[in-house]
Amino acid sequence: MGVFKRVSQVFQQKSNALLNKVEDPTQALDLSYEKMLENLQQVRKSIADVLTSQKRLEAQRAQLKAQYDKLQGQARQALQQGQEDVAKMALSRASVIQPQIDSLTPQIDQLAQQESALEETGRKLNSKIEAFRAQRDTMKAQYTAAKASSQALEGLTGLSDQMTDVNLMMDRAKDKIEQMQSRAAAVGELADSGVLDSPALGGQGDDIEKALAQGNPTTDVDLQLAALKAELSAGSKAELNAASGQPAEVVQAAAPLQPAEVVQPAGAISGGTMVVRILGEGRFRVPASIRGALEGMDSALESALNSGDQATFSMLVDQVAAMVRGNGTELEDTASVQDDIIVPASDTTLEEAKKLFYNEGDAPADGAAQG
């Protein structure tokens, strides 16, 4: 698996883990309830808008009806006065107004139907909100109780983080106590046996006085023999220490891996594009023609990572970042475009890369590829 693919997987895993960690069911329930209240408010606003339009059309129809009635009255009055032309003019104007009145009536009826439908929808939504609110309160209470019970049981069984730390400290304390008890027993045994008081070990005891105290006669020959033994013992230890202090053969470290020459592609070439993310910097849309060069540098990066070559690794990540910037166009991080490749930041160190790409205990030791 290449470096870029591992970076992409680690990035997605950490994002999902972060979302799961911060997600709270009680907050999700409250948000859903607020959304439903907003929908109900929007329905009420729509009812008010429809009713406003209906009242405006009704007022317009009433105004046209008043004009129509006035023109009809003027036509009758003109005929009574013998002004037939004036009566004809009034009737002509009234005939123009009548179709307008007739067209407004079905529009007003349609708005009234819409208002009734919206009111029914509002009533149903309000009932659903009331039911959801009761269910929300119940679910929040259940979640709170389950969380408290889980925390209590974890503390009781020692599975909680706090109890785990306490248990670890207790285990370390027990180990130290047992170690000190064993050391005290060993020192006491040595003190009782008199080994620590031996002159051969640098002690201040006197074996002659001890022998005299025990009633054992000691001659000059025995004393000379003991001195010779102590001298030979000290000389043997000096020779052993001198032999063990010799420097080990130093093996000349192999020369660092020299990176292969990377040829940059000459501008964008037809054949599609892809999105490359540089960790900690941003995303760039680059031509798909540079994929081959990126894959080659990916292999070189993996070799440098496995061999522990910090200089080559730093140079390669700088080259990768420069290639992406030089051949790509930076995108807004909020753009809903999936990343095709994720590359390390240009300042990524070898230790940071090992922590990012490998699980604990799986990372290769420095120089593993060269040994």
C-alpha cells in the first residue's frame, strides 16, 4: 500500500472517529424538534400570505362591483333624461368591468381552498410535533439513565478511564513495593552472611578478628595465603574489566539513499483531472497526467520511510508538494469534491510519518531496509 493511500485512509478514519465522538443523541433530538417547529412556522406564514392575497382580490372585486353598479345607475339616469348616447357609453364601460369581476371570483375561491388545505396541514404538523416532543423527552430520559448506568458500571468494574488509571497506579505501586521488599530481604541476607564485610569486596570487616572471636587459630601462613588470594582476585577482575571496556568494531554506516531525478510534467495535458489534498495546506485540482510521477515518488517515499532516511524523505515530500502546487489550481476546502489522493505536508518529519502511517508496534525500525 502506498503512502498516499495510507494517508487517505488515516484521514477518513480520524474524521469518522471525531464525528462519532462529538455526536450527542440528545442534541440531535433537540435539533430535530427545532426543525419541526420551523416547518410549522413556515406553514403559518404561508397561510397568512395566502389569506392576504385572498383579501386583496376580494377588495379588488368589491371595488370593480361598485364601479359596475355605478355605471348601471348612470345608464338608467341618462335614459330617464333622454340622453341615449350617455346611457350607451355607461353600459359599454360596465360591460368591460363585468368580465374582470367574473375572473376574480374563481381566483378568490382557489385561494380559499389553498388556505383551508394549509390550515389542515398545520393542524396535522402541530399534532405530530406534540407527539414527537413527548417521544423526545422520553428518549432523552432513557439516554441519560443509560449513560449514568453505564458510567456507574464502568466505575464498579474498573473499565472506566479514571478507574483504569487508578488500577495502573496501584499495579505500579505493588510492583515497587514487592521490588523494595525483595531488595531489603536480599540486603539483609547478605548482611547476615557477612559477605558485604569481606575485604575482597571493599568491606571494613576484619577476618582475623572474626576468626579469633570464634576461637579458630590463625597462623602467619594463613594470613599470607588470604592476602595472595585477594590480590589474585583483584587482578583477575581488572583484566576482565579492561577486556570488556574495549570499543566494539564500528561499522561504517551506508551512504544515505540518493533520490532519483523526478521529471516534472510540462503543464496540463488532456485526459481528465483529479483532486489532491496536501495535509494541513489545502486541495488542488491537477491534471491526471501527473499520476505516474506521483506514484513514482510514492514508491521513493515508502523506501525512504522504511529505511529511516530523514534527508531523502524531507526532500521527497517537498518535491511532491511543489509538484502539486505547480501543476494544480487550489480549491475551496468547502467544495463538495472527493479527494482522489492525499499527500503528506511538506514539513512532515520521519517520526510524524511513522506515527501517521503505521499502527503502534507495526512501524519498521530505522535502517530496517538497509540491514
